Amino acid sequence: MARARIGEADGMTAVTAALQASASRDATAMAVRYLLQALAEKVPGNTVEVRVPPFGAVQCVEGPRHTRGTPPNVIETDAATWLALATGATSWSDAVASGVVHASGTRATLEPYLPVYRPR
């Protein structure tokens, strides 16, 4: 069963709240899920799996599709790093270099697709 789609107004409110130092876990969770949803809509496909435990994961980027087991191209990071990447507060290369993003596979990069959303 597919997860319910987060509306733009609710998602943008959650992102704004999650970027505050005192963000609640619920706001962070919704913001992460909204930005993952936005990534999957912006870059549809099933070649790369982006994981932000414990809040969510999506598949994106056109190309070869995997059908069973662990996907060959996996990106995993924490919520704070995902929020920073998705909003343009940090660059892909900086996040990878500092070790806060774990990317495995020859196509495991989001650099051409970030940021997903820029707060006003």
C-alpha cells in the first residue's frame, strides 16, 4: 500500500519548522518524507534508493531497475543531512567528503538533482 502523499502546504510548513533548532520529531519526520517525495517526483525511476532512517526511503533516477534484494545503488544519510542537502544548505560533494552521506554503486549520486527545494 502506498504512503499518503504529503500536500505542498503541509510539506513546506514542515520543512520550515524542521529547519529550526528546536524542531519536533514529528516536524522533522514530515519534512524528510516531503522532501523525499519531492525528489521522487522530480527524478522518477528505480535505479537509486535514497534512505533516511528511520523516516523514509524512495527510489528515483531512471535506468536499470532492480527487482530483488538490496539495490545496487544506495544512498543513506541522517535526517539533518538530508534536510541540508535537499534545501541547498550543503553541497553533495561536501556531505560525501565529510562522511555523512554513504553512497554505494556506480550511479549513487544526487548531485545533479539537488537542491529539491529552496526555502524562501
